[in-house]
Amino acid sequence: MNGKVFLIPTTLGDGAPLEVLPISIKRAIEDIDYYIVENEKSARRFIKKISPRKPQPSLHIEVLNKYTEMETIPAFLEPCLEGHNVGVISEAGCPGIADPGADVVKIAHQKNIQVVPLVGPSSLVLALMASGMNGQNFAFNGYLPIDSSERKKTIKHLEKISSTLNQSQLFIETPYRNDKLLAELLKTLNDRTHLCIACDITLATEYIATKTIAAWKKTNLNLHKRPSIFIVQG
């Protein structure tokens, strides 16, 4: 019989893993020796936190990130065809959600390998839950364009879609660019548009607030290097 692909969520920061992860994650880690991960060093550290007694030399780890050649990915699933379970671990949160793990899952389905998603924190879902915005009609847009003029057009476009469809618009930014993005949002969006900023989710420094752009302009907030989710609703 083929092994299965287990999608193993990780924490969203350096907090104690089992404070935000269910015991099913621990059981999966203890049973699996083959992994596909975004970053080997952090994945090994995560596995050690979850299962300190698991021997690290027994782990077989393949790295999947933006530098991985697509044609090499099918070979990562060879252990499944030999009867071994394979775990997919994201750098933070849930594999396959804003994460290259989706490429593994797609190939697993093509090979008729069962995919098992395990419960864990998703910063996108948690932010939307806490935003007070429309959770029945929403879109995740990933990263906005880096070019300033293109980003401004995209921000106005997302605001218009949100207002027209009553659709919450979610997006993210590289943490060290957060403050610059916030400044552009405040400059570009209508004062009546609502913006939710959710950062450091599940951590001791967690901050989640939804305000109009007019109210945000009166707020002093430092988001530098703090993982954040931005949600706009016109």
C-alpha cells in the first residue's frame, strides 16, 4: 500500500508548539521519518521541539522552496510509493496556504496518494476571524506588486472589488516592508474604507485591530519585521 502525505502545520512564531497545536501533530511527527520542508534547519528545530527523543539522523528531508526545480518534486514522493508516510512542513502555519507545499499536494493527487491535512493555525483564517469583516466572501491576494505605481493601482482595484462585491481582500507583505505598505494604504485608500491589521498572531505580542482609514491615520503603529496580515473592506 502507498504511504500518505500528511500536511503538518507549524507555529506562527517561537511560542510553545503544543499551546497552539493539537496532539495529532505530535503523533504524526513521532511516526514519520520522511519530510518535505521549506527550510531544513527550522524544520529540524520544530521536529525536535515536538518530539525531543526522535533521533535526528533518522530523518530524510527534502527542501521545497522558490528555488526548487519543479521537475524534481515528483521524486520527493517516492517514499510514499514504497509504503512510507511523508510529512510536509511549512515555514509557518499551514502547508499549501501561501506556501510551496501546494505543488507537492497537486502531484500527490496525480499519483493517487492520499493527502491528510492536519489541524493547525493559519494566520489568514485567524486574522479574518478576528477582523469583523465578511468571512463568507473573501479573497487572498498574496503579495502586492513591488513597483510603487503598480501597487497603488492594485490597492485601488482591490478596494473597488471589495466595495462592489462586499468581499474582504486579504494580502501580506515581507515583514521589513510592512511600515512602507501601511503608509501607502493610508495614502491611497478612502478614509471610510475599513482596514484590519493583524500581526504576531498567537504570540504574546499579538495585535489585531480593525479601523477606518481615517482612524488609522491617527494611530501610531510599528509593524517593522512583525509578520502581518492586511484586510481591506470598502
